[in-house]
Amino acid sequence: MCRAVRFNFEGRRFEYYFTQYQARLPLLLQSGHCSLIPWGRRRNERGKFPFGASVRLASIQAGRWDLLQPRPVKIAVPEFMETDVMGQEHWFQVMAGQYIQGMLVREGNLLRVYTVQLDCNAEDTFFENWPRIINSPF
């Protein structure tokens, strides 16, 4: 799963690890502006949102999230961090015009965003998961 992100928002630099209580992700809106939305749900948080930071693309395609009426969104971060199968952290850049795909869900007035993950073949890569990278435009 995408474990951390770095980005600028309203003139400030942010670095969030999913494990941080106040972790947020910047979503690109159709207006071109960004909005910060809480990232997933940690085990110690209340609410009915699913636990975790990410969802597998295959589970979305299989309809497992349909009850939450998920919406695809673009997460506008220039850098993200993954850990390899040995537990080492690696930071990666997201190319201009590309975004991490997210899934936005709602519970009443509350919103949460989850990163969408692709499964990786351990024989071909040092990573078990990888965020789905998508291109603009809307």
C-alpha cells in the first residue's frame, strides 16, 4: 500500500504517513483546486469506514465496495513512499500530469479517501503492492 506522501498545499509542505492520526490526502477537484480529505481509517478510530489506507483495484471491480457508493478521485501528490518486501522505505516521484487513483467514500457528512492498489508479482518486483497511477484529464 502507499504508506506515506509528500505534497504542498496552500503554501505549506506536508509529509503524512498513513499511521499518523491526522493523515490527509489532497484530491484534485474538477475546478483545478485541491481539497484535503482524511486518509482511510486506523484501527483506533471510531466510525464505520473500512480499516486501512488502501483498497485493491480487483475488490472495487468485483463490487465489494458498492454499498459505500465509491467515487474514483485523483490524489495530487508529487511523491509517495512504499516499503519493499524487506521492509525498506523507498520514495518515488509521480510525473507531472499523473495522479494516484483514489476511492472516495461517504458516511453521512464524513468523507474518507483510500488509495487504489495494484497487486504485484513478487517474482517480478520488490514490492507486494503498488498504487494505481492514472493520467489527466477528467
